[in-house]
Amino acid sequence: MRKLITSAFVSLDGIMQAPGGPEEDHTGKFSFGGWMFNYMDESMDISASGFDGKNRELVLGRRTYEIFEAYWPYQPDDHPVAITLNAAKKYVASRTLTKLHWNNSTLLRGNVVSAIIALKDQPGPDLQMIGSSNLIQTLQAASLIDEYNVWMFPVVLGRGKRLFSETAKSSSLRLVRSQISATGVVMSTYVVSVRKR
């Protein structure tokens, strides 16, 4: 069975909404978009945490898919992240989309939990979620996420979409890797060690 891995940029208070830019996600009148950029530096290896989707198939929520689809296909042909994300097979969870325009994209129809269980049972590379906070919460509650790559940035936002909400299912995680960037970002990898019912 292949793993389902999630990678997220979060604030110190667990907010993961719109880290990359002010135009990403205004849901709930969120006005802090782009909060991560002052903390990025060259020592941060996005590939090691799956943020580039290299050697994995992507599982994306609708909002993240739309943000990525509007950006990555239009980057230079030699951009390393664009190369891997554009080439990766993508599965998109949405109740509203009917067509997908980004190459190698497949719409997950019906119950998303059942669809992810079926994908995990298929042969192939590990499945990688990037962002997609609502989808993370759904799949975490169903005990389907095997690994978390969490980059915690030294900023407090106070409100916005969270990595874990009050619906999160109780579980124990084991820290397998951690590093601190020069700007104070704590980059950690956790695996699920005990699943509680």
C-alpha cells in the first residue's frame, strides 16, 4: 500500500491559509496572504518535504488545484518545481468542478475517503498532498494520512484556515526529522505511530 503524505506551511498558531500570496485565498476575509515569504531562504529543501511533488502523485483540494493550475503551467520550461508539478499525475477532490484543464489531472468523483482508499491500494508512487486544508481535515479524520511535513513559520496570524481543526481525530505522531532554517522556520516530518479509534 502506498503512503499518503501531506506537506503544509503553517504559522506558529497553526494557520495554513494563503502562505504564498495575497491573491491565493480570501475566504473569511483573510487578509494576510503571502505571510511566509519573508522567511524563505536557500537552505530550505522543498523537495525533501514533498512540496515539489517529485516522484509522487498529487492529491489536491479544489482551491489548491485552482491556485496551482493558474500558476505552474505558465512558468519557464526550465523551472525545476514547474517541471515536476506539471508532469505529476494529479487527483483533484471537488464537489463543484466538472472539468480540469491542467495536464495529467483527474477529478475524484463520489466519496473522497473511498476514492483515496482505492488510490492507496493501487500500485504506484506515494501520494502527496500540498496545502488543501479542508481535504487534509477530511482525510485526517478518516485516519488516511501517513506522514506530515510541517514547516512552522515564526509568525502568529490569529485567524484563518488551520492545519488541524476541532474535528481532528486523536492520534500519536512520531518525529522522524527536524531542521531549523536561518530565518527560524522549523521544518519537521512526522509519521503516524498509533491510530486511535
